[in-house]
Amino acid sequence: MKKNFQTGNVLTVSFAHMVHDTYSAFLAPILPLLIEKLGLSYSQVGLLSVIQRAPSLLNPFIGLMADKLSVRYFIIFAPSITAVSMSLMGVAPSYTVLAILLFVMGIASTLFHVPAPVMIKETSGDKIGRGMSFYMLGGELARTIGPLIILGAVSLWGLEGTWKLIPFGLVASLILYTRVKNIKISDKFKKDRKNTGAKEMFIQFRPLFTTMGGITFFSAFMKGALTTFLPTYLHMKGESLWMAGISLSILEGAGAFGAMFSGTLSDKIGRKNMMLIICTASPVLMWAFISSNSILIFPLLFMLGFFLFATGPVMLAQLNDMKTDRPAFINGIYMTLNFSISAATMMLIGILGDLKGLETTYMISAVVSLGSIPFVMRLPK
């Protein structure tokens, strides 16, 4: 039986994703200012990423909860928590306080990102790839406008005045409440569940998790180096803070296009073929960016962003293609792999940045990312 694509509900959850990730995108653009204010090393910046992603270890347990509880309230309130914690970074008086704020944001991110793809799956009918593209489009648009918003706030109010962005996040949650509260899918989970144990479910999906973990690990070097250190890298090379922030927005904006088209295209040509194209093109474009002059920075960043962030919807669609009666738990396992691997690679990138410099670190990340291709070949057709 053919299921309808619920456009309104898919767009609502995608909007929630955009609101949440707009605030979570505030760190990278103001890193040069925070490094100067607090005297941070690149290794300390890498550790911040580990702290921010540490709550992702709870993802499987959140997934088990989401299979039993009303998950829509996670999606409603998480953006508010993230808005408060990320808007207070500018007034953080020490590294410890900054780390606590990022840890709180990590908890909110966990509560949001585990159930949200499940809601997309259940409201996308037979077009899961298309639904995941809309969902990831919301996230990539957020990371496009997030740097511009935080840099605009710094220009208007200074680094210490970024707390004034908090009310906008609270208002967004109120808007979400009026819409998300009507999306009810927890009853379907309970009806469909066949009491499959969590351990048995994990063993069943372990080969796929291993393959996706390998892809994530090798891809995370390049993605982490760009999303976290791009403004710092360009600022170090003599570009202004605004120029560096705009470059990040261009990268993420191109990622929005990549996320929009990759999931839908993977419905037609297959997840494996789409991932092979992405993982081959990305390192080539990364090396071209490193070697380019300032005139080519923007077009190369656009092409790089298009391919670099196109993996998200395809990977989520691949996971949600699988038949399971515990979808939130399976998504929780995948999110744990994704966030924890990304955190570990960010720590390595920070250490490499201190030892070898950011430019050499960028070169290494481009070469290492080629390691994802053998794992892509192991994906099921």
C-alpha cells in the first residue's frame, strides 16, 4: 500500500531542525574571538567538541525512551535549551563555563536528533530519501544563517552581548509547540513493536553500523576541520572575521543544496552509488581549496560544501530503509556512532593543528578521507 508524503509535517520537523541548528552553529564563527579572549589552544578547542558531543553516548537510551514516550516534546523544547546555552557563550568568563554551556547544548542536541529522523520517516510515506533531504536541508540552512546571525550580534552588541539572541529561540519553540504537538506517531510505534530486545536488534544491525561507522570516521576528518576551524584558518591567513564567517556560510549554504538533492537522487540511483560519488569528489575538491588563491575560494567552497554535506540524508535514508520495530533505538545507535566518532576526530584535528599547523592538518584530512571509499563499497544495494 502506497503511503502519502505528508508535506506539512515534514516541513514542520525540518523547521524545528533549522531553529535548533541555527543556534548550535554559533561556535565556529566566534572561535577566533574566544581563542583570543580565553587564550585557548587548538587542542582545547578540540576537547570542547568532545565535551559537546559527550551526551551522544546516551543516544541509544534516548532512542529506547522515544520508542515508548511522546517524542514530540523533545523536538519542541530542545531548541530553547540550545538557544539559551549557545547565546551565553559570549559572556563565558572561563574555559570551564564555556565547556559547561556546550555540554548542556549537547544534551539538548541528543534529545532532538534521535527522534526527529524517526518522525521524518513516519511522515515521508514511500519517499524516505526525499523526506531526509528536507530534514537535512533545515540543518544546513541553519548552519548557513547561524554564522551570519552570531557575527551580526557581535557587530551590534559585542561578544558580551550575544545573550540578547535568547528570546528569538524561545519564540521559535512557542511556534513549534503549535505545530509539532499535532504530530503523533508514538501510538504507531507501540502498535508495530514485536518486543524485539535491544541486544538482538543491535546484533542484527551490527554489520551496517560497522560500515556506516567506517564511512563516518574517515569523512569526519575533513568535515570537522572545515566546519570548526574554517573561520580560524582563513583568519590566520589574513582574512577578516566577517570574510571568514561568510566563507563558512557559503560552505554550509552549498551543503543545503547538497542535502536537498542527494537524498532525493539516492531514491533514484541508489544509496551506494550516491555515496560513492560524494566520497570521491569531496577530497579532490578539498585539495583544490587548499591549493587555491583567494579568487577561487568562494566557488571551491561552494562545490566542496555541496558534496561534503550530501552524505547526511543518504546515510539516514539508508538506515531507515531497514525494517525494524524499534526505529528510534536504531537511530540512537547511529547518532551515537556519528557524534562520538566526530568528537574523537575533532580532538585529533585539534592536536594536529597544534603540532603541524592548520594548513598541514587540512592536507592530512583530505588524504585520510579517501579511506571512506572501501566502506562505501560494502553498503548493501
